[in-house]
Amino acid sequence: GIQVEQSPPDLILQEGANSTLRCNFSDSVNNLQWFHQNPWGQLINLFYIPSGTKQNGRLSATTVATERYSLLYISSSQTTDSGVYFCAVEGETSGSRLTFGEGTQLTVNP
Amino acid sequence: NAGVTQTPKFQVLKTGQSMTLQCAQDMNHEYMSWYRQDPGMGLRLIHYSVGAGITDQGEVPNGYNVSRSTTEDFPLRLLSAAPSQTSVYFCASSYSPWRPQHFGDGTRLSIL
């Protein structure tokens, strides 16, 4: 099946700093989504982005499907951005199945 | 709007017991899925459904059964619980796999 690798596994920032999270995938995809899991365990969909660039406030995401990677940008980070960020993909041959990466654990200190 | 509702939130079982984790959504979503999340890992797909009456296996289906008799409900059954099934279970729904997924708050399951 399709492989998903996220980097870095852990990231510690001071409030106000910017960061870039990366998601590499091993095959062509129909679907790519970014999620945030907050410290209470809730999973929130951030972006549906199989290609191109999207922005939502301080967060933006870019997927370069031909090169098989996606980037999540967080600008002016806040303590509430802390948590785990997951990338999930549906490969072209995956048949409606989403495969998650292992996530990036982000800690934003005040 | 309730969104995706999972019950119970916590459960402790003994090895060999059976139970059903409930998942209900009120958004008229066709696609529903179950994941398990183990410490330090991403989510792994157990089973999914593309509509009422249709289910299929995900990455880790062994030890779990599902059914989808209505659009709203997608229960997950553990027939004979094993300690390896200790995990946090998430249910998700969406209009299709390639639309944003909406997750429930999870069920924390411990099997002794």
C-alpha cells in the first residue's frame, strides 16, 4: 500500500515563530488531507488539498502532487497550535481508504 | 448540530468479552469509517462503508466486525476482546472519501 512519511516527528517553537511541516507519499494520490489533533485528542480537519495551495488564516498548505509531497505552513504560532498534525492520503489504487502518517508533534511555548 | 457522536467515551473490558462501539452522524454522510490510534502512532483504518448496506475492510480488520443498516449509524463490534485491542477508537464521516473527514471524539478502550 501507499506509504506516508511526515517530518519532523517533533517540533518545539516559541510563540510567534513560523514552521513548516512536511508530508511525503509514495504513490499518486486522489486525496490528501491535513488534520490537527489537539491535546484533548480531538481531530479537526484543516485542509483537503490533493493539489495546489490553500490558506486559512495563519495556516496554509501546498501539495505538489507530481513530486509526491505536501507542506503545511504555520505562521505566527500560538500556544493553541500545539498538538499533533497528521497528513492522510488516499492513493489512486487505494480504493476509498485513507492512510495516515505518524504525525508531527508540535509544542508551542509561551 | 451533533456531528459525529461516539459512545461510550471510556470502556474497560476483560479478555474474551464482547462489546459494540456506537457511532452516529446527523449530516447525511454516505462515507463512514473506523480507525484505531495507538500511542505515538497515526490512525489505522479498521473498516469503512461507502453507504448503507456496503462495508469493506481497511488496514487492520481482524477481530472487528461492522454493519451499516442505516446511513446514520456505523457500529463497530469486538467479538472476543484481546489486550492487543486496547486503543483509542475514532469514527469519521464525510460525503465521500475525498471530502473533508469529520471525526468523533473517540472511545478509549482498555482490555485487561
